[in-house]
Amino acid sequence: QVRLVESGGGLVQVGGSLRLSCEGSGINFKIATMDWYRQAPGNQRELVATITSGGGTNYADSVQGRFTISRDNAKSTVYLQMNSLIPEDTGVYYCHVLSTYGVNYWGKGTLVTVSS
């Protein structure tokens, strides 16, 4: 049974920082490409950042240079360090993995609120 559990969300002021964590279980974490998505109220879910098993990363243009995705395979955990936060970063952040069988798995999400 695949399980993704996010943590680290909260309320932060503009310009502040947060670090999100996502612990995975039930998957071969070492070979998994992991993603962070977010969904703002009234908007579609959007891809924020991706990290491959080899450590390659990719970011949405809107977060490039402010967010950093990383992983710790020993802890089966992927992180999202978010700096210089702006109100537009507000939303629910979800951890995602596409299994080797082509099944999408999502965490329940963690809420990030950036106040001005």
C-alpha cells in the first residue's frame, strides 16, 4: 500500500520561508521520480517541482530560483524548501509519485498560506 504523508505547511508572511516534507512508504523510493504539486483556491492543480531518482530537478517558472526540491533516500523523504514566499504561493501542496505500474499516488496535502 503506497502512502505519501506531507508535513511542514503553515502560515508565513511575505518573504518568509517554509520547508515541506513528504515521507513515502510502500514504494521503491530510491528509483521513484517524486513531484510536488500545488492547488490554489479556484485553480487547477499545477506541477511545482520534480526530482528524479538520480537527483535531476525541474521547476515551474513561477518558483525557479526560490524553491529547491531535494530527497533523502535513506529516509524515503522528499523536501521542498520554499524561500521568498509571495501570496501567489498560497495553496495546498501535494506530494505525488507515478508508480512503475503507471498508477498515480497523491498525499493528502499540506496547506501553505502566505500573508501580506
